Amino acid sequence: MRWQGHKESSNVEDRRAGGPGGRRAGLGLGTIVIAVVAAWLFGVDPRMVMGLLEGVETVTGSSTQQGPAPKPTDETGRFVSVVLASTEETWSQLFAQGGQTYQPPKLVLYSGRIDTACGLGAAASGPFYCPGDQRLYIDLSFFELMRERLGAPGDFAQAYVVAHEVGHHVQNLLGTMAQMERARARVSESQYNALSVRLELQADCYAGVWANHSQQARNWLERGDIEEGLGAASAVGDDRIQKQSQGVVVPDAFTHGSSAQRVRWFRAGLDSGRVSQCDAFSARTP
């Protein structure tokens, strides 16, 4: 991606311990991988595993960071900021076309763990969106994990991750997440997992919509970038992760969708550039 020189977002908070380039707080990448694999194997929140490994308890509550956070100055932090700015432009335009106003999320860069309105965020959780405070949280070590352990290198693969989490923010603004929360109380676990898959696939489609519009606006994709994004979508498929971690695939336990599904829905948004193509909930089969 030819991202250098493009506008950076003002909605990025750099709360990494020691500042950009400083020593990471918390556990190393190897332990993070152990926590993630353990979570996949036993069906528990990886943040709980991290808490046990570090001797801390998972807690809930609002973010405790005080005062303004600096903007990132390192290359990866600035790259994420540029991608976020592009998502702000895309979704502001699309919301305006529908007679609505887009309220951009904040993106928090952290290292190790961080307190959020959704509980304790940890690197083992991977990037995540918290609807309670409308923030995206990313420990940039996840990009190293993508490259070294998941076989998904490249800057556009990283951009896909950011755009997917922004897709969850869009779902929150449109009321989709509130509908999911109401459904949790009246459906079985397997039924909720199936709904969760559709939620994640829609966020993948929204990421594709962003990629389409950002390319039209900036013409910044280079040869191989699209393949990087598709490769990232495939790398985080439930079937691939289950196969790698436990040797068998259990479709009823899927919460994010198979590799093929994630690629297909990302591609649907990418090829069309239309939000109307992202109704994963109405599709007969996701």
C-alpha cells in the first residue's frame, strides 16, 4: 500500500507502555500464542487465560486512562492511523448518503493489557471493538502473530484487521449489536454462535466496502495487496484455526465463520462497494 503521505486520524490514542518503540508491558508473543490456542481448545475467553498466566484477575469497568494520549510516531502506529482516517472518510460519505451522520470511533494502541468498558483487554484477545466505549483496541504485536504464526503478512492484511473492527463500530451505530444482545437471552448457545458468525461475516463485508471506496479515493493499493487482504480473511477462519489448534473442525463451535466464508463476504464488499451486499443475516446460508 502506498500509504505514506496520506492524512492521519486524530482519533488514535497511543497508550503503549513506555511509548512507541518502548518495552512492551505484559507477556511475550510466545505466551500470547499459548493463551490464544488454549482459548480455542477449551472455548474460554483468552483474556481469562492471560489473567491466570500473569496472576491478574479479569475485571470489568470503564477505562482508567487519564489525560490525553499522544499520537503514534512509529511507522506501524502511523500506518494504523492513516487506515483509520480512510475508514472515517468512507463511512462518513456512506452514512451521509443515507441521511445519517457517522460518529467515528477512537482507536487505542496498547501493549500487554488495558482496562476497557468491556472488561480487561489483553493481547491474547487480538484486536477487538468495545461497544461500551466505542473504541477499537489493538496491541500491535498481533500483526507479528499474523505474519509469523498465521501466515498472513503484509500491510493490507493489517489494514483489513482495522477495517473489520471498524465494521463492528458501524454495526453498533446501526443497532445490529443491540439486536444481537437482545437475541442472546432467547436463543441457545449454538444458535447464538450461528448469529455471531453472521455478525462477523457482515463486518468482513463492511471491511471490503471500505477497501473498495478507499481505493477509488486514493488509488493506493499495489500489486499483491488484494491477495494479502484475502489471505488475512482466510487465516482467521474458524475451521483453519481449529484445525491448527486441535486437529479437528467443529462447525457448531464456529463464532467467526470458515475461511471460505470470510473470504467470500470480504470479497462481496470489495467487489461491489455497496453496503446492501452485506446483509449476512438475511442470506439463506452465510
